[in-house]
Amino acid sequence: MNPACDYSAAYCILNTDSGFKGHGMVVTLLECFYGETFTIGRGNDIVCKAVEAIADRVKGRTLESLTVNWGKTWRYLVSDSQLRWIGPEKGAIHLALAAVVNAVWDLWAKTLGKPVWRIVAEMSPEEFVRCIDFRYITDAITPEEAVNILQEQQAGKAERIKDAEESRAVPAYTTSAGWLGYGEEKMGELLRKALAEGYRHFKMKVGGSVEADRKRLAIAREVIGYDEGNILMVDANQVAYPHLGLQVWSVPEAVEHMHELKEFKPWFIEEPTSPDDVLGHKAIRSALKPLGISVATGEMCQNRVIFKQLLASGAIDICQVDACRMGGINEVLAVLLMAKKFGVPVVPHSGGVGLPEYTQHISIIDYVVVSGKPSVLEYVDHLHEHFYHPAVIKKGYYQTPMEPGYSVEMKEESMKRFGFPGEEGGFWMSQEGRRILQGEKV
Ligand SMILES: [Mg+2]
């Protein structure tokens, strides 16, 4: 659980001499205990600084010189020898890379007049593979293998593109009822509402006491039933805040706690322990296998190299790649390929401002081009009003974005009002804004 969160974004706009602009962003502090404000999360300014450092490497370049060999461009962007020292390829500098890389994709898509998913869907296997820097992962997947995988998926691709065009490619799941701060009545109400809206997958946060978690899951099952095709998932968010009454799960506690929750038959437990603990996830996975509970992680997995380990070693059942934690869409493509090779379904992490806007493209690409199988994608219904082309769910399905770009362009009035530190009359100069800035640092 991330207990005291202000949804924030380091936002990057690439200007060009053609009039086109590329918009990319990185989300910081993704989840909320209760309520949320679109504000600065501490550390966001660090990522903004890092964005400037990375963006300097695309300054003065033509768009074509960046996209003609994307894999090479990506490698160039992560190869500043001094900036690598504060990574490499992880942490704030990698989040910043995502903002810049995704902004280039947004810009490229706008010049082509296509949504990002369609650019990738129309690539040949060779073009797709050229987007990827295979450095450090060729022991798990080679470019040749990747081309073969994509080649095999050419069959049926035209039908899957049609599914995407008709918004039948990406079923959504909801976390809306699942936050730990909600009372029993509110939880039940939100679950019933989600059911009526067509959702079939429901995720609940866990990590409180066993009694409290059992109570919450019992309520969830009471509403969604056991035999009606509705799926329950649980998310522990690494349970790392004992001072706030949550538990701390290392491997044994994660296994023990999930034993106590087995009767509620969750599909998976998400982030049961530290995101870096490949061996830990593997141990939890084998301990929970007899209970029929899968293990999911990825929202804080820092790069394709750690995903290689999680996937190739059989440490996870579900791959929750994040659009901003990876170094932009290029690195996500590498993860999709490895997930396909090792037979692990991709359920992108999508619970943050702007994330559903991004990840809908990723899930479509996975379905149409890489895995050929539909999966589900998280949807959190808030803060979409700040985007020109917000993600939309109808009857439980993401409505495929058809506008050119990568869907995260924020409305000018939102930028003006909530930009930090902003001007007189802006949010951060208001009483509410000041109260947040001067409040207790939880
Ligand atoms: Mg999560």
C-alpha cells in the first residue's frame, strides 16, 4: 500500500520546428490510500530534472533519425556514461527515459496520423525487433527467435486488428472497490456498481491483519459470488508500512498470510514481497501453487533485465509490466516478447494518472502482435478528465484509442492550473495546495 499519495507526473513536451509536439509522462506515487489530489509527489522534481538531462540527447535531432533504427536510438539514450552512474537503467533516470522515449513515440504517431498501437501492429516482425535493444537479454531471447515468434503470430493478426478496431481486444478489471481505506458498506456498493457496469475481474488490496483481510474478501465474494465467472485478485503492494498498521511480508509471511486467504480463491497475489526479490517470488510461487493461487508482479520491476530473471526462472505467473517504469515502449516490447516466450500472460500495471491511457496501447499490441491472446487490463476511474483523449471503458472493455499519438496529452487548462510551482491563481498557490506542501511527510 502506498499510504499517503499525491498523484503526480513528470511531464515532457518535445517541441519541433514542424509544429508537432510529442507528449510523454512518467507517473510518480501511483496509488492512494483514500482520496487523491493531482499534486506534486515528493521526488517528482527529481524526475523532472532527469527528464531534462535525457531530453538533451534528442535535442537538434530529426524525428526520422531517431525512429529509423529505434533500438540504436534507445541504446544511445541510455548510454550517457555519466548519467548511467545514477542508474544504470533504473530509478529516477529510467523513469525520465520513459517520459522522453514515450514523447518521441507520441510525436512520431502524430506525424503519421496513427495511434501508437497501430504503428506497431503494422510493423513487420523485423521492424518490431529493430525497436529493441537486446543488450543483456540475448541469453533469454535472441532477435532471430523474436522474429520467429512474431512471424508465427502473423496468422490471425488481421482478425485481431479488427477486434481492436471494434474495441473487443482489452477487457478491463477494476480496483475501484479495493482500497484499504474503504468501509464495508462502501466496498459492497462499489463492487455492485462495477458488476452492473460489466466488470468481471475485481482486485482488492490486502496486507492488513489476517482478520481484516478475511472480512474484506468475504464481503467481496458475497457480492461477486464464486460460481458466476467473476474473478477476484488481491494486491499486497509489498506491504511495507508497519508504522501505519500494515504488516511486513517477507517470503514466509507472504506464504502464511495467503494460506489464510485461500478459501476466497484469489486468481493471484500481486507484489507479495520486494519487487527486486526474484528468488523470493519464485519461492512464494511454488508454495502457493498447490493452493491454486498465482503470483503477479512487475509494476516496480525496474527494467527488462529483472523481467528476464522473473520470467526465465519461473518466478511469476503474471507479468505486470508498467508503461513508465520501463524505459518507454521499446523496452516494454522486449518484455512482451520474453513473456510470450516463457508463456506468462501480460496484465500491465495501470493504476495511476495517465497509465490507463498508455497501457491500453500495450495490451492491444500484446494481443494483436505478440501473444495473440486477450488478457485483462487494470482500470482506475479517476483523473481522466485532464486528458484530451481519456481511456474509456464500455461494457467492461477498453474502447480502442483511434486518435493519433500515445494518448497522454494533457489539457492545457489542467497543465496551467496544476503545474508546479505554477503562478498566482494556480492550485499550488491556493490554501489547499499549500496545506499539502506544508503537511506531514508520511
Ligand atoms: Mg499493484
